[in-house]
Amino acid sequence: MSKVVETDIRTFIKFWLVPLGIIGVIFFLYKALTGLIIIGISIFLALALKPLVRKVNDFFNRHFGTEKKHRNISAVFAYLIVILIIGAIIGIVGPVVINETSHFFEQLPKTFENAFGGWEGINNFGRSIGIENLQMEITNTMSNISNGIMGAIGSNFVASISGVADIAMKTMLVLVLTLLFLLEGPSLMNVLWNSLSDGSENKKPVNAAKRVVARMADVVSTYVSHQMIVAMIDGLACGILVFLLSLFTDVSPSIAIPMGMISMIFYMIPMFGQIIGAILVTLVLFCSSPLAAVIFVIVYIIYAQVENNFIAPKIQGSALNLPAVVILCAITIGMYMFGLLGAIIAIPIAGCIKVLVEEYPNIRVAARG
């Protein structure tokens, strides 16, 4: 005996169309994830440049009046300043690293002779541990490794070219979108707020949303600007230390500025960037002088304690006021979700979430009218 089940439109939508809509949104987000990440990076960079744009705009206003058009000019100038700085860093650091690596391999035979007494010393050591011809074993092993590396390079050559082209295209998209967000972002937000408030008698929800978004934008720009100041101090200290080491070791004084730049760049990565930068500088110094590398590590560890306990807290202050455990959890989640990029943006995002939590009671009151 068959039964006819009747249902209304609301029930049909609730049990069928809503789940299908959610699945469709998830599918869209999955397919558009790369594009959304590019847009998110561009917005983050535009917010990070906001303090610099404000400084440039204040300069123009003091010297050329207070016309509104200075806002766009200031944004373009700030953008070009950052692009030129990044280009200068790449142009200075890249050749130095290549030259120091080349110098290391040029000196390698001499270092090998002094440290081990040449192949004869290696073979004598091999006989002492029961290997008759250690030279042949090492040569065969290095040959196999070299053949494996060359084979991998050959098989992945086309894929590498494709990967480089893809990275270049994404980089260009980020650069263009960042400039556009700098130029048009404020006006777009004004249009959004005006559209939401037009025709509404209760403007409290829109005002609450504006306040939350403004606080979140300030969190990002404040964090990046303060982090950049500390990074510049760290890079300056690193460069001075390398220059002092060049006075009594084989380290060239010309690498002091590039090493400072390396330290400054990697300091921008939260928690682990300072360690990574110090390791890279140490490796470059080791190529010229192992003694300089050892001294650098010892002195830099002492300086890092002073910087992390006195300099950085003084400059960064309570800009975000997040507990250390929250910061570490945010970095861990960001790193495993989006890699290095996630680690960089994790702390500002955690700060934005903190703003939402703090503003939640005000949002509820505004929503009730």
C-alpha cells in the first residue's frame, strides 16, 4: 500500500536546496582557492602599506597643500618605494651570495688539503677503520649522487619552467592588485558602507561593522610597521657585526650590508625567521672564514636575547596584546595550512579574531537596534 508524503516549499528548501547550496559554495571555494589567496595577499599588503602611504601623504600635504588627489599620488609613491627597496635587496644580496659560494668552492681543495692532509690522509684514516681505499668509495658515492641530481634536474626541467612561469604570473597579479587596492580600496569601502546604510533607519549595525573593519585594518598595519622597525634594527646590528668581523678575519667588508638585509628580511617571519636569517648569514660567513662564523653565532645569540627581551617588546608594545601560547598556536595553524605565507600572516589574523571577540557584545547590541 503506497502513501503520498506531502511537504511544503519551506521544508523542501530546508532539506534539499540549502545542503546543495552549501556544497556548491564549498566547491566554489575549493576551485577558487588560489585566486582567493592571491586577493587576500594583495589586501594584506595594501593594509601593511597604509602607514607608509599616510606618511607620504602627510609629506605632500605639508609641502603642496591638502588636495584630495594627494591620496592616490601618495599611494603610488609608497608602492614604488617598496618595489624599489625589494629590487635593491635582490640586486645586492643575490650577487654577494653567489660570489661567496663560488669563493667557497674555489678554496675547497685548499681547505680539504689543510684539514685532512689530502687524499693520502683520507686513505690512511680509511685503513685505520678497515676500508682499504676510502678515496674510491667517496668518489663513487659522489658520482652516484651527482648522476642522481642531474637525472632529477633533467626529468623535472619542463615542470620547473612551468612552475617558474606560474610563480611569475601570480607575483604580477599580487603586485597589480595591491596597487589597485591602495588606490581604490578606500572608495570601494565607502561605497559599500553607503550602500548598506541607505534606506535603513537603524544605522547602528553598519557603524559597528565599520568600527570592527577599521580596527582589524589597524591591527594589520600596526603589526607590520612595528615588525618592520624591529627587523631594520636587527638587520643593522647584523650588518655592523659582520663589518667588525671583517676587520680581523678573511670576511669581505662588502658583504656587511647584504648580510644585514638577509637578517632584516627573514626577521619578518614570526618566531622562526630570526633563527633562519642567522643560520643563512652564518653559512655565508663560513664560506669565507669558519672563525668569523663561530664568533658571529656566539655574539648574535647574546644580542638576540637583548633584542627579544628589551628592544622588540619596547617597540611592539601591546599593539596586539596576544598571549604567547595564542601566537604560537596561530603560527602553527597558519604554517600547516598555507606554509611560510601562513606563518607570516597568522599573527595579524589572530589579532583580527581578537578584535571580533572584543566587539561581539557591541555587535549584538547594534543588531538589536
